[in-house]
Amino acid sequence: MQVSSLNEVKIYSLSCGKSLPEWLSDRKKRALQKKDVDIRRRIELIQDFEMPTVCTTIKVSKDGQYILATGTYKPRVRCYDTYQLSLKFERCLDSEVVTFETLSDDYSKIVFLHNDRYIEFHSQSGFYYKTRIPKFGRDFSYHYPSCDLYFVGASSEVYRLNLEQGRYLNPLQTDAAENNVCDINSVHGLFATGTIEGRVECWDPRTRGRVGVLDCALSSVTADSEINSLPTISALKFNGALTMAVGTSTGQVLLYDLRSDKPLLVKDHQYGLPIKSVHFQDSLDLILSADSRIIKMWNKNSGKIFTSLEPEHDLNDVCLYPNSGMLLTANEAPKMGIYYVPVLGPAPRWCSFLDNLTEELEENPESTVYDDYKFVTKKDLENLGLTHLIGSPFLRAYMHGFFMDIRLYHKVKLMVNPFAYEEYRKDKIRQKIEETRAQRVQLKKLPKVNKELALKLIEEEEEKQKSTWKKKVKSLPNILTDDRFKVMFENPDFQVDEESEEFRLLNPLVSKISEKRKKKLRLLEQQELHGKEEEEEPEGKPSDAESSESSDDEKDWVAEVRKQRRLLQQEEKVKRQEQLREDQQTVLKPQFYEIKAGEEFRSFKDSATKQKLMNKTLEDRLKLEAKNGTLSVSDTTVGSKQLTFTLKKSEQQKKQQEAEKLHRQERKAVRRSAGVTPSATTPQTQELLCTAHELQHPPSRLDLAREATSTWQDGPLQEGPYNVHEGVCAFQHSAFDLSNDPSISSHSP
């Protein structure tokens, strides 16, 4: 939902947002709605309320239940059921529809006027009958008392088709060459047609005679209006028994009382586009007139604008839903527009939830986030002394700056510079005085800002004018006379700093070249002080001689660049020495701190050292910390945190590690070396020798098998983790596959 406001009148656009293509399946549409936030948040008041390409006309049935719209391409008509909020049916046609009308209260009787002179009648079941008129039609109206259809078009005749008798009647002969629009008054049945000559002819259907002619073209031309062609009638609408509104092709709307041939009011759209439609809103005495670009709502008594609506696409037709504040538009786009203006009336019964929705939005208005915030850069924060707020909730980082509360900004700015308004006032007074002085006769005067640059530009301009030859090229505007660069010579913030490092490196020969210019500048300043005329150029080296030295410019430039770099290095070295001397002479004042609960005491020496380091450059601080051995990565600009972590092992991994540890201990206890006799050594020595032998010569599978066999033959062991039966089972059932063991080939059986 998109909300716009003009003259404090809220207009809600219910058709804004993305639309999904027709060829997508329902599954893909649902998937897109889940992914895209814009599609999910849109309000789809009526499902598939759109046309494949363009919508040309749109109307509402008399009972208000059905909305019918025609469009192209291919030519078709679509009917929407508002009670079901969906498409009821769609019928394709043979040719494009100029206009149509519902003769019944619902959609059961519809008449279509095509652009190929055919008239189609549709019933509830579909196509019913087709006939043709002699000339191309542009509009038609239905007269209910006599069941006559009146057709106007590219002819002076108004064709009449009687639906009760089923035949054409004698046409009405008008004085116009062609007729554009027509309408029938629902109160007394007066028939009116608008012609291309800018006239409105009124006929009485009972006598089939003309009862009056209004010359609207002459009345629409006023002293303020500018027209390039003869105004023709493009829209016509009756309201009540005596009121009629006429729209012209030049963008004027004329309001008439049928008892007078002079318009009561002439309203100009100021766009010069033909009026497409005119509607009356009786509850507020408003008229809704629309051209292809804008819909204007204005008071029919005073002509004062009430509000206006400018859609994104061009308009073809506008329909005001009866007894409500809803507008339906046919656009030069696939999607048809739905707009809700709560001031005009309540929402229709089939979408009454709109009233609750708009009331909640009006009760809790959401202002734009940036209305109450001020964007400031880091330099602005330094000027205001608010750099300590960086990282706090008072500043929200955004791009190359921060957003801060506008109230805090004004308060701090007033505290920092309480005389800012007085300075601003003095500057404005000075500007006004200089503007009045500019009207006087003045001598040749240079601007206050960038005088040397201005003098250089003046000299270059004079040299161009004095030159004997001129290239045939388009002359470029002078910077001094160009308004785009006017601020550069008025605002002191744009003053060129000749002492800066960038200026000295980029302009190494400025000091040499500008000597002559500085002399001339001093002479001009003396002229301004004493009011004398400009003196002649002082004697010196002529300008022609300067051009002869162009061959040595490159050498001079290189030498000057080197010289400037050496000077900059020396200046930087002197600054560092002075800074170091100041740091050494700095006397720290005693400061007292209160140690709160939960805090650790830190020596004052550390704070004094940190305070000294803060005045030094980053390079000096890093060197000093590296020398003292206190350099830490956490204190550098890379980051301010150090993380140490240990991998958490699962219960299964812990059990597996414990099982492996027990297994290794058991194997160490069981294995014995064959080369060591138990009687030769003590038990402790024997265990150490076995372990060392196993590490050097791991036992093969055959050795383990032989050991188990010999143990079984000699009898059960007195000590050890295995008995005889366990050894036999291990030998028989497991595990030792002796056929593939390479150690068998190297031992005797």
C-alpha cells in the first residue's frame, strides 16, 4: 500500500507493488511470495485484477457487485465478482472495444461498440447478436424509456437502434461534421452530443428535435489560456436535471446550467491534454476530471482544488465506485489501478476492512526515520567535540558518516558556538550591502577569495583576446563569469592553501611564475586603497622572453619538485623534534581516582605512560612498545580482542581414548622378549628390557601364536592376564591369519 497526501487528503494506492507473470504456476507463485518481501506485503484486493497488455475502459454494474473491464491484446472483456474478490469470467472478442454499457443491473446484458463499426450484444451465457452501423462509432448512450440506443461517430448523423422492435430508426441530423461523445440525462431524458467544432447540441427524444446549442469552444478560451488548435468536445456528463459538465480537447472543464448559455465555471488542467472523463461527487460537491496524466478533484462552486492524483502510467478511463471513496482506473499498463480516498466516502461493503486499516494508519502515523536525524561526518564530530560518542547509541554509522538526533545536534552546536546566529546575520547583511554596491560604477576589482587565481584567469583571458590568430573553435565560458564557479571566489572555505603539501608538490613552479603576478596584485590593492586608476605594468622581463625559456621548463620542474620534497622532509623532521621536546617537558598533574567495588588497582605510572603515548604518532608508539617488549597484537589497530579456545570432546571420543590407553597398558604388561631369561634379571629389569625390545622389534603374528602355543603346552601360567583356555580360544577362533603373514617364510615351522 502506497500513501500520498495533497492538501492534507490521504490517498491510498491499493494496486502498487510487484505483479507476478501469468505463465508462472501456482507453486512458483507461492515460492516467490515466500522469498520476496515486497510481493508478500502487497495488498491484492481483487485477484488477477489486470490485463495482458493495456486496459481501455472500466465500469461498475448498477448493483455494484461486478466490475467489467475491456483491454487488449488480444481484445477481451473481463468480469470480476467483488463478493468473491476474483475473476468471474473472461471473453475474447474479434476487435478492440471503443466503449461498452451494461443495460441490466448485473452483467447479463452488455452492449459493446467495436472500432470496426460492429455492435455486439452479450447475454449471461455469452455472445448473443452482432450488427453494424454505417460509420465508425465513438460513443453511445441508452435511453431507457424508449429502449433506444443512440450512436455517434465519424458522421453528422446520430444513429438510433430500437432494441424492442429490433430495427434502426430514422437518425438525428446534426449540424456538425463529426460527433465525439454523447450522454442522456437520467431525470428528463435530454440527449446531448459533443461535436468536433466545440459545440454541444441538445435534442428532445420525444419530438426528435433540437432544443439548444452551446458554443463551448468560444467560452473555454480565456485571457490566461493558450491554445494551438480549435477546442473540441472530448467528455460530457449530466448531473441532476440542470447541471452539465463539458470537457474539451485542450484541457478545460466547463460547468453549465442548462438555463444559461454561459458557463458557470471554467477549470483548466494546465496540461493541454484532452479530458478523458468527468464524474460528480455529490456528498462534497466535487467534480472529478481526468486527462491522460492526472485526476483532479475540485469544488464545483468555487473551482478550488481539493486534491489531485497522478498515477504512474497514462490514464484511459476512470470509474468512481458508487457511494464510496474508491476510484478504479484503466491505465496504459497491464495492472488496473485501485485508489481509496477515505474523505470521499466509506469503503465498499465487500472491502470494508479498508476503513479499519486506514484508521489504524492515521492513528499511528509513522514519520520518516531521517526527519528527526542529522547526518554528520567525522570532521563535524571533531568540530563539535563529540568524537567520544562514536560507538554509542547516540550515533548510528551510515556510509562515510553518522546519523544523530537533531535535538542533540542543535543543543551541542549552540553550546560550541553560541554566536553562530550573529555571525550568520552579519554575513547576510554584508552580502546585501555588496549586492547594492555592485550596481554602482566600480573600478577593476578582484574578489576577496582566491585573488591570485582570479588574476591568473584575467591575464589568460587578456592574452587570448590580444593574440593575432584564433582557432575556429567554440569559445569556452570564463570561470569568473560562470555562475557555477561563483562560490569559489566568494566563500572562504574554497581558499587555496598554498602552504599545503599537495599544492607544493603539484605546483612546484608556482612560486617562480607567480612573482610577476604578486607584484601586479600589490599594485591593484594599492589602487583600491587610494582610488587611483590602474598603473602601467612595472618594468621587468617581458612575457615574450618567458616563452623563450620553455625548453628549460622540464629541468626546472624536476629540480623544483626535488627541492620541495627535501623541504617537506626537513619540516616534518623539525616538527617531530619539537613534538618530542614537548613530550619530554610535559608535566603531568596529579589526578585522583576512586576505586569502585569489583575493579582492580592500576598504577599511576601506566596511565602517565599511556597519556604520553597518546601525544605521539602511531609509528613512534609501535617502536617504543617493541623496544620495551610491551607490544601486543591486541593493542594495534587490527583488533582489540584476543580469543583462546579449546575443542570440546564428546563422550564417545573420551571413552575411545580411555579404551586405547588401557589397551596399550595391557599389551605392555603381556609382551615379553625371548632373548632375556627371567632368572638372569630382576622383575623390574626384565620389564624394562621387554619394553625396550618391543619398541625396537615389534612382535609378528607368528611369534604371538607360538608364544600362545608354548604357554598352552607347558601348562597354565601362574601370573598374567590370560589363562590356558583363553589362549587356546584366541588361537583357534580369532584372529591370526597365518597364511598371509610374511614372517612365516622366514621362520622354520
